[in-house]
Amino acid sequence: MIALRQVTFARVGRPLVIDASVQLHTGWKVGVVGANGCGKSSLFALLANELHAESGDVELPASWHIARVAQETPALPDSALDFVLDGDVELRRVERELREAEERNDGEAIGHLHDRYGEIGGYSAKARVAEVLHGLGFTDADFSRSVAEFSGGWRVRLNLARALSCRADLLLLDEPTNHLDLDAVFWLETWLKNTPATLLLISHDRDFLDAVVGQILAIDLQRLSLTSGGYSDYERARAARLATQQSAYEAQQREVAHLNSFINRFRAQATKARQAQSRIKMLERMETVAAAHVDSPFHFAFRKPSALPDPLLSIEKASAGYVDRSILDNITMTLRPGCRIGLLGRNGAGKSTLIKLLAGAIEQQGGQRKEAKALNIGYFAQHQLEQLRPDESPLQHLARLEPTTPEQELRDYLGGFDFRGDMASRAIEPFSGGEKSRLALALLIRTKPNLLLLDEPTNHLDLEMREALTFALQDYEGGMVFVSHDRHLLRTCADELLLVADGKAIEFDGDLDDYAAWLASQRNAERTAEPEQAAEKTERLQSRADSKASRQALLAQRRPLIKEIEQLEKKIAKWTVEKSALDAQFADPNYYVAVDRQKSEEMHRQAGLLGEQIDEAEMRWLEVHEALEALPTPD
């Protein structure tokens, strides 16, 4: 059991938690939540005896082995397999002592060490580590590669594998899903649910928390609070608390109205029964989400694009890849205003490559590419952070984009991303990854893109910022294609799911639960479909493609009629106001005294002309409306 009794701890003299008392029982799986900088990582350091409390007592069993994910991994020559095995200190110690005992022919020591080696699972250690590495996306060929050969993101996965494999009593995981794709996230969920270790988990992935933890430990206003259940349970409890405060309640109602508007809009447009049902259920829960985040420091919206050409971008029979290999082949996509496409696929399938292809960041190999003249792409990827200037402030970054905009307007905008006061004018070099991601998003949004291409936009972002981004994306008017391991973002912002697999990008017939099942079937079987099944699938895909083409053609027929109706309604309303004003003057007896005969006749002629224009417009409105009603309604 872990016990904190009246504990106060601080960083650099700044109190983070004051007079906290809490008990966490052995075997519990606890999610640790709170705003960036509130003290979550410091709490982990306190439990690992790397930080000492200012006052109070911290108690946990002295015999416990504590595992954490290292923040850095040097470019070691060790193989990936050996590096992960090295995390089990006792295993390596017993192996070393066993070799020494064998060298001196110490039979008694050899016997005792073999017994201990069996007790700690030494004989199955390599198989256990291999399972973890496979789950996190490594192949058999990767096991023998040196650590130095892997990129930074893959070294983070190696550190995670090392922490998971070391038979810890207490596992402290800080944002373990960063740098993971959905395949690895699903696997990690299952692994953590089954581990006997006591788990403390910092995560900004609400679905991941709900799936894994049974308690939430929140740090808020320098206090610790413990709530039973997952993150959704905590959110509901927090929303109830905030709703008792009048100011919070009013803010909640504004957010709820916003969300209800979105839900109603989605209900009207939903065309895929299974996916729609999943989305609507998710959106119906979002009133609680809004309530729990009414005091968020993040409030922003995408600026209205200068133009929304249709289509924005189309590629036909395009291929893409790199010098040593081809990744995608025969990709055909048309991106229109309002499209919201989430990309699914296993690690290495080509999701990021497809985003780069659409963004023009890599050269298209064959096929055609057509861009609208007014196309303005907003592309977000992790390398965007590297393009920030460490010696400049958020204000300087923004002023470089808009040198003529008043400073106060730029400060107000940055405030929506919680860059306030001195932070807005401070050099960003010491900023955290989350703060730099916020700045990169703020700069991208400011450019008024009409096509958003987002590759893991929520990495390093805390829950409050993720919710603010979700709300902003729901109201975004342009087209959007994104990759994310955040299922909440996928469920609430994607109207269409594409599966990137086998060098293709095809529409995924299902929701995220179906995708999890598909991943499981891929991992467990990897077998070729029966010919009949393959033929059925091809027929289904062709039928879906034909249906989509038919729908687009129908929309193309309806669009000019809807536009004309809107224009007619505006004209009728304007003319009606003008005619009503004239009629009101004619009804006033004093009018005929004040206005001469010539002027009066001119005004009556004008009123008559307005009446004729209104009549003609109303007749045309009826004709167009009848033509629109005669067309089939899109499914």
C-alpha cells in the first residue's frame, strides 16, 4: 500500500501539493490527472525517492521494485533485445553470478542460482520480452538491431518495453501512449489491465484511462483528490461540483448549447448506421465533457478560411514512397470542404506517408494531382516543433506572420492557448513539448487554412487542450484529414474512416470498436481470405464506391439549387423590408403634406417595382424549391 500523510512537496521553491493525504492499495491501477505543471511528474519523483517532501510522510513497502520509463536513451551499441532485458536488474545479476559460479565450479551456488533463476522467470524472459516488443510494434528483425539505429520515437518505445518487462511491484508510467499508434495502444491497454503490479498512470488519453484504471488521483489547486472509477466517472463528479457554482454553471450552459448544436447537425447528416450510432452515443456524453472543462484556460476557434473551393484537392492513381521502398500505390482521393477523414492502419502501413503525400511534403510518384487555386494547406506534424525558433517568444513567432497586426490583438489570440502575460513574451527554448505543440497549433490555425492535414496533433497536449482542440475542429468549415491514436478525437471529429493497409487507402466499414477487432484478427491470424470472401469484399467495395460517386453527383445537382434558394431568400427579405418601409410612409397622413407630388409618384413607382420583384422572386423560389424536392435526398 502507498500512503501519503499530510504531504507537501514543491519544485524550485514553488509548492505543488499542500497537506495531502491519500491511500492507494496494492494492485490498484490509478490514473493521475491535472493541468500541465501541477505536479504529476513530481509526484512520481516523490514516490521514486528522487524528490523529498517538504513535510509529511510518504510510505510504501521497502521491498518494492519501482519501474519508470527513462526520458532519454543514449545511442548504445547494445541490441534492442539485450537493452530491454537489462531492465530486469535481478535477472541480469543472477545470470552474472551464475556464470561466475560455473567458472569456479561451485555446485552448491549453481544449484541455488538456478532455483532463483526459475523463480523469477529467467528461462522464459526472452519470450516475455519478445511479446512486449512485438506488442509495441517491433519486428523480429529489430531485436538484433543496436539501440543507436533507432529513431527518437522508437527509442521511447524501447524505454517503455524495458519498464514493462522488469517485473516491477510499482509501475509509474508518464504518457506511455505518446509515439504509439492505435495498434500498440490497444495492445498496451490489454497488457496493463492484466499486470499484477500496482500502476500509477499519467495520461491525457481519456479512452485509455477509462479502459485501464479503476481510480483517478487528481491534482487541482495544490490538492489531491481520489475518485473511484475511470476518467469519465471523475469528469462527471467534477462537472457536478462545478455546476454548483453559478459562474461555472453559466459557462457550462454555453458549452452545452454549442455541443447540442453540433449533435443535432450530425444527426441530420449521419449516413452510416453503425458509425453514426457510435458517434451519436459519444456526442451525447459530451455535455458532461463540457461541464467538466468549463474552467479550461484554452478557448480558441479556427479562423474562417478566405475561400472554400470545391474540390480543395484531388489525387488520382498516385503512388508515394522513399528511395529504398514504395509505401503507397494507386491512391485516389478527392478532398472537399467539410470532409472529416480519420486514417487508421497498423504501424508502418503508410498513414504518415499519405498525410505527407497530400501535403506535398514528399514527391508524388505517378498519377495526377489537382489543387484548387485558393488551396491553403495547414499541415501539422511533429517536425513542426523543430521549425520553431528557440530564441523567440510566442509573440515574436506570431508577429512574424502578421507584422501589421496590433500587439494586443496577438496577445489576446495567444491567451486562448494559455500563453498569457510574461509567458507570451518569453523565449520558448525551456518550454515543454506540450507548450511547443500548443504554439505550433496556434501558428497553424492563424493562417486560416481551408485544408487541415494533422499527424498526431494531440501528442504532448493535456486533456484540457485536447478538449479545446476537439471543440474547435468540430466547428471547422474546411476539409480535414488526420492521424491520431486519441480515440476520443477520432470518434468526435471523423465522419469517415479510411484504412491504410497493403499500400492502399480504402473506406473502413465500421467504427473504432470494429477496428480494434480487425487489429486483433490481423495479429492472431494473418491469413488470406477465402476466394468467396475476397470476391464478396471486392463487390462490397465496388458497390460502396459506386454509391459514393452517385451521392457526389446528386450533391453536385442539388448544390446550385440550394445556393439559388439562399440568394432568393436574401433578396426577398431585403425587398420586403424596403417595401414595408415605403408602405408605412404611405399610411401616414402627414406624408402627403411633407412630400411633393413628383416625389410621391416616384416613391409609389418604387414600391410597385419592389412588389413585382418580390412576386417574381417568390415564384422563382417556388420553382427552384420544387426542382430541389424532385431530386432524391442523399443517403
